[in-house]
Amino acid sequence: MKHMLLKNKHKINHIKIIINICIIVIYSIIFINKVALANEAICIDNGCHETRVIKVLVLYDDELFFERGWENNLNNRLAEINDFYYSNFKIKWKVIAIKQYAFNKNVEKLSTLFSLHKETLLKLETDAEVILSIIGRDIKGSGIAATFSNIIMVSNYDKLLSYRSSVIIAHEFGHLFGAWHTQRTEDFMLVSGASNLHAGKESSSILKLMRNYSFVPETIINNTKTLNRISRLYDRHHARGEINPVARLLTDYGNKYYLSKKYNKALDTLKNSIKYYARWGKTRMLLSKTYYELGMYSNAFTELTRAMFFGSQPDLDYENKLKNKFIQLKELDPSINNPFIPS
Ligand SMILES: [Zn+2]
């Protein structure tokens, strides 16, 4: 009898151990899913393992038109870019049309040219998801793209003859998925001009998360879950003091709302941007101007001083406008405090 009891006790202990192991395993699975994978490279939706083909429209200026064989060079570059994107992310870039485009000829910097044409390029009728603009003339800058947008612009560096051009184009494509600059010298998102088609852990994480992104910012701008995931990846990996890509996206939209006079929407979007990155002077300046339009002048003043503190470009016209507003208000009501005048 005693022997039987002992045997049973032994059995119960055995079961207890098994139950404990099961609990540990279940908790581990939950932990991996909730914590580890939330920060790691997973896709937003299913279909991560299917090839993604991205349709590209190539635009070139008339100077490039006269370069012999440039289309062949472009094909060679795309083959290199596709080797890299396919082996890492199962992405293929497919040129569906090549068209000449009248880019401004008097601008000296690629970044200025990009800003100048960005809005009109966005309105082009095309089945392509992404526009690759190639500037044939001598211009300052090798490549540019806006984070999460669908347009990249590259200069005709070395007539698209070398591997370096592939790296530049692949790098700018990377920005379209939200990839930021890294300091890791081997990585294709290297800040000071990459020389390798290699994706390290940092760049891979954001590209894997966003590989199915449609390049339409409206599809993610209100998706807090996705924005938080991007931001977490950025916080975890980024090595240098760059602006959080989510804040970039939101401030860009805040600016759009501001310019189209949708001030309440601009206010919400800019405040949201600050939650992701509080130290960007550009966001603070836009927020100040938005407060001004909404008649919230004290807030406008506070944000203006913050904008200056965080290194925003001064805007004297706006500053004077706000100053005059306080003078005007004080004339109507002497009890109003004018923050521009020390009391
Ligand atoms: Zn870049």
C-alpha cells in the first residue's frame, strides 16, 4: 500500500513537472510573438514569401536621350538591383515604360529639382507603382527619395555604367519602404554613400516589415499599429541621430494639410508626429503656423520658440505676422500679455 502511494506521488510529481514545462513553453511562444517578433522583421500582411513584382516607370530628361546605349546600361543596373532585392526580400523591379520628361534645366541641385517636380510627378497617369527619374545633365547630388513615397530621382552618375549606380538606385528604392540611413559601412543604406549591395540587420528589418507596402502613404498614416512597429524598429536599430521615419511621414502630411488649409487635421497630424520625434524644428514651426491659423496665438508663440530651439530655419515674415498680431490684440485688450516683449 505504502509502495502504491509512493508510486502515485511520484506520478503526480511527474505530471506537475510536465504541466510546468508546458506553461513555460506556452509563455515562451507568447513572449516571442508579442515582444521579439513585434520588433523583428515580419510582414504587415500575408504573402511575405511570394515574389513581389513592383512596376516602375522610368522618366529621363532630353540630355540622357542623346547618350548612346543608356537603356542597355539601365537594364544591366536593374539586373544587379533585382539580384539584390530578390535574394534578400523576394522583390523584383519591373520597368513597364520608359518616357522622356521635361525636367527643369536651370536647377543646380538634385534635391531642389526633386521638390520642384514631386507634386506633378505624383499626378502622372501611370500603371506603375514607382517612378524612377534619371537626370542626364551634370547636377549636384547623386540620388534622392522621400520616405514612404513612390518617386526617386537619380543623377546620371557615370552614365549608369557602373555598379555604383545600382547601389544608388537600390538605396533610394530602400527609402520608399521607410528605410533610414545607417552608419554600418557595408550596408546599402549607408549615410555617406553606400558602396555595397548588402542589407544588414538594420535595413533588412524595415524592408521585411514593409515589403508589401503599396507606396501610398494614406494606407499607413492612420494605422497606429504599423507606425508603432516602424518606430520600434527604428528605435531599436538606428545608430545616428536621424529623424524618426514615422515623424517624417507625419510632418510631411501635416504640411500638406496646412497648405490645403485643413488646419485641424494639420494640428492632429503634427501633434502625432511630435509623439514619435519631438526635436524636429520643422514640425514645431509648422505647428506654430497651424496654431496661428486656428487663432491660438500663445501656443503659436511657444511652438515658434521651440522651432528655433530645435534648429528650424527662421521665417521672419511669419515671426513679424505673429508679433503684429500680439500688438493688435493688446490694443484691443491691454491685459493681454505680449510674449515678444519682456515684462
Ligand atoms: Zn539616402
